[in-house]
Amino acid sequence: MRDEILEELWKIKDQIASETKEDTQAFFERLRAVELEPSHRLVNRTSSRKKQHS
């Protein structure tokens, strides 16, 4: 079964890894920088998981 969402995430991960030349520190710095950009929306599923498990 194909999971298109996971495939897209892996594609993005591979792109960032390539941009940061496989440097783990640089990879996570890039992710943190993206989180701070106002044009990117983040999904926080923490609260929904707690509701599902309760």
C-alpha cells in the first residue's frame, strides 16, 4: 500500500539532506529555521493524540 504523504516527507527530507551535504547538525538547524518562517504552517497533533488515547 502506497503512502503518498510519507513519500512526500521522505522526498523533502532527502532534499534538505542534500542541501546540507548530509551534515546532521546543519539538517536540524535548517528544520528549526523553517519552523520560524511565518509562511510555513505546522501541525501539532499532540492534543488530538491525548484525546484519542483517553
